[in-house]
Amino acid sequence: MILTVIIGGANLFKSDQLRDYYYYCENNKTRLVIYIMAKTEKRTFLLDFEKPLYELEERIQQIQELGEQNNVDVSDQIHQLKLRIGELRHEIFGNLTPTQKLQLARHPRRPSTLDYIQAITEDWFELHGDRRGGDDPAIVGGVARLDGRPVLIIGHQKGRDTKDNVLRNFGMASPGGYRKAIRLMEHANQFGLPIITFIDTPGAFPGVEGEKLGQGEAIAYNLREMFSFEVPIICTVIGEGGSGGALGIGVGERLLMLEHSVYTVASPEACAAILWKDASKAGQAAQALKITSKDLQKIGIIDDIVPEPDCAAHADPIKAGHLLKEKLVQHLDELTDLNPQQRQDLRYRKFRQMGVFLEE
């Protein structure tokens, strides 16, 4: 759906990659974001556990229309249904299984890296190329201002529809994508820019062509170099954090996760196929892998959880952006107070402690 808006002669722009997010900017400070989606389009992407909420919302709308047509006061019925929606929303989203959280992480309308960048930063300027002849669209990066502070932002970028997903290889970066990422990070380290990464990938591109171009070497090089950087690094899993593809831009002093995102060494489907030779046992694998934000915070893999709006980030992307920005600014303030050696030590200790356990 395309909408043209002119407000007081101010500048209105829409990023090429954004299908549903429109931004009104005035002096690069004030912004009004309008989220547009046709009603029929929303219906297409309902998950099974979201349907009861949608049906109640439809019922409220029908009652309102009947009340207006017959000039009848239906406020009491509407109030009761809204209370029921609130209770049901809390019941559903407060008790999601790992498999349901995985569905939310993969939701086609879940905000992507570029969506968050446009929503929470100012003066975004995208940088391209790995300086070896390629520019992988599965990873985007550039400079911007976050709360007035210059930063470098890098993230995986999935498509919004089939055409976009093919172009961006479903967020699965090639070796050139990771080489582009490290080139930009080296630039940030040289000029003292904090690094913020957004992780949203099922994994690095697993094809033969990727192996020919050195997929493992590219990720390993990024891991080594990110441990040596002197600037603050904050990594956030915004959707699906899968395997080495996530780690390729996932080394930092702080690792955050959105409430309904997932972070895993292998997808539940792949794990089930390996362990039980049966991909249909993906639900069992998801439970065993401990892929949710709460599980991973409990065992010390992640540092903080970014809360999501009611009904998850795709239901209210504007609020999701505000919540993410608050957490990023908070952690960036804390890390900026440390000196480079302290940040490197913190990064090292964080990863050395992973996997430590006690046997009884």
C-alpha cells in the first residue's frame, strides 16, 4: 500500500527496502512513523496462536458497526471484550513455547535491521562493498547517529516478500558479506565509533559457492578481529540468530535479545534431523536447545532482554523500536565509561565463561 503525505512542507521519505514503514523527518530530530498495512494483508500472516485475538478484535468491530447502524449503546459489551482481549493476550504471549517463539522470530512482518535503523537513528548513511568485488545484500551496514552519538550499525537483512528474500538470500550472508562487515568494523575502530550489530539470520550461506570463497575463514577472521577492537560493541538478536552466521557479527561486550527472538547453534529442524533422523521432532529439539531469551539469560549466554510490545514486535513496530533504542542507549552509556582494555577484557571473559558447567 503506497501513501503520499505532505505535512507542513516537511520532508517525507520512504526507504526502498521498507514496504510498510513511512518516516516524517523535521531537522533530523522529530519523526512521525506511520505503519500501513491493508486489513486483508494482516490476515495473511496470522499465526495459529494469534487467531483467537484476531477473532475477538473482529467481533468488537462488528458490534461497533451494529451499534452505530441501530443507534444502540454497546459500550459495555465492547469494554468486556477488550478486557477479555487483554487477559487472552497475556495468557498467550506469557506462555509461549520455544516453537511458538521461533514462529514469531521468523514472522514475515517482523521488523528487520533496516526497519530498526530508520526508526531509531538519525543521519543514516549506508556503506557498500567488501573491496574485493562484491556487495552482499544479506548484510547491510553504515554510519548513523543514535541519540545524537555517531555509531556504526551492521546487521543481517531479510526480505519482506519472496522477491526481496531471493535478492537478500533470506538473510544468509556469503563470505563477501562478512568481509564487508569486518571492513566497516575496522573503519569504526579506527575512528572511534561504537559498533552496534543486529543479528537476524538462519545461518551463513551453506552452498558450495560459499565454501569455495572461504565461508569458514571469513567468519573466523571476524571472530578474531572483533575481540581485538577497542570501541564498544553491542550485539542484538532481533529475530533468528542461527549458528556461525550469527556469530560472524556477534562478538561484543553485550549480547542482547529481543523478548521473542531465538539464538541457537543449529535450527531445531536441523537438530532433529541430525539426532533423530526426523525433522518432525523439531519441537522437541527446540525445547532441548534452550533457544529462547529467558533460557539463554538464565545460563549466562546473553546479558539482557529487550521487551517487546503486546503481541510481539510485528504488531507494534514503532513501540518495538523505542524499546530497543532505550536498551541500546543504556548499555552504550555503560560501556563508554570503560577504557579500551576493560572492554576487551570484558569481551574475552564473557566468551571464555560460555559452556562452563558443574557435574554432580
